[in-house]
Amino acid sequence: MTPSPSFEGIEICGLNFAGRYRLLTSSIIPRPIAFVSTLNEDGTLNAAPFSSFMIASVEAALLAFSIGPSELPKGTLQNVVRNQEYVINTVPVELAREVQICGEDHAPGISKITLASLHGIASKRIRTPRIAETKVQFECALRTVIPFGESRMVVGEVLVMHALEGLVHDGKIDVREYAPLGRIAGRAYCALTDLISV
Ligand SMILES: Cc1cc2nc3c(=O)[nH]c(=O)nc-3n(C[C@H](O)[C@H](O)[C@H](O)COP(=O)(O)O)c2cc1C
């Protein structure tokens, strides 16, 4: 017999921003996190997490992340547009607290990198440093910023990918050694512990 479960049809367009945000971010889970490092105007390093993150094109080596509306313009967007470059660092599970700190609002002039006790290391092709405590980093050149309402989708071309020594086996990243952090919502995250093979 064909199962006939009943579904709740939710008109997302009829909801306000908070309602849409709650439903979309609690159903599209877990999300990988782009931990984006950028150079501030004064040359100091900034880092912020963005879990609206995806591969936009494998053949063109494009990664995309989305910056949502905010009262004050987000530093990452300003820096990316001014510098035309940035680094997407991915997040190992042990960096959850540090990433949370960098995802919260702090008084202007406060360095999130210092607050989270993180460190920058030089990139190869761009001026923006990578985050030393992460295992995989992508040096990116800004390709385009696409406006969707007040949100901005940032699309960048990967110039260089860095992987921690020993992480790549047969041309692939070893998932257990990688141990990436997944975003659920708010302060909730997950680890990749139950792997399924079919
Ligand atoms: C795990 C995590 C994921 C986040 N994902 C997003 C996102 O996809 N888009 C967004 O606009 N803000 C996101 N945020 C919030 C930003 O990180 C936050 O606004 C941050 O303060 C921006 O910093 P900036 O002003 O240095 O760019 C996220 C926060 C956390 C903790």
C-alpha cells in the first residue's frame, strides 16, 4: 500500500522575515560553515561565519555564501567589496566556540580574531591571511555580488585551496580526519559522527 502521510502546506511568502528564517534555517540542516577572513580598512584581520554556503560551480571553481540583512552593514561585505578578495576557511568541530564568538556582534574596534584567540597565516596568492587553526582554506577572488532583496550573495573564484598536511587521500579529503562542524541554528551545531554508506 502506498503510504499517504499528511503534510502541512506552509506559504513561506506569507511569513515575515523571522518566520521564514526560522523555517528555512531549521529545515536546511546541517549547513557547512564558511568562516570568512577579510582585511579591515586598517589592515587588521576580521573573521565571520556564514552558513548559507555552497559550491556555486565545480567547473568554474566558484563558492558562494549569502550575507543577510543587518542594521549596520556587515564588515565582511564591506571588506570583500573593497578588497575584491577573501579567504573561506572551513570549520573543524573543535572550533565551535571560536566561530560562535566571531558570529556575534561586538563593539566597533574590537578584534574578533583576538577575542577568539585565533591567528592569521599568510596566503599564497592574495593579501588576506588564512585562519591558522582551520584545516582547509580557499583563497578567493571576488567574482560577483548578487543582490536578492536586502541579502547579498557573494560569489568568488577559488585561486588556491589549502589542506592540512595528511588530510588528502586519493585526491579526496578524509572525512574522519577532517571532522567538520555543521550548523543547526542559534548556538546548536553538530559533528559528523554517524556516517552511512549505501
Ligand atoms: C555559525 C554561524 C553562521 C552564520 N551564518 C550567517 C549567514 O549565513 N549569513 C549571515 O548574514 N550571517 C550569518 N551569521 C551571522 C554573522 O556571522 C554575524 O552577523 C557576524 O557578526 C558578521 O560579522 P562581520 O560584521 O565581521 O561580517 C552566522 C553566525 C554564526 C554563528
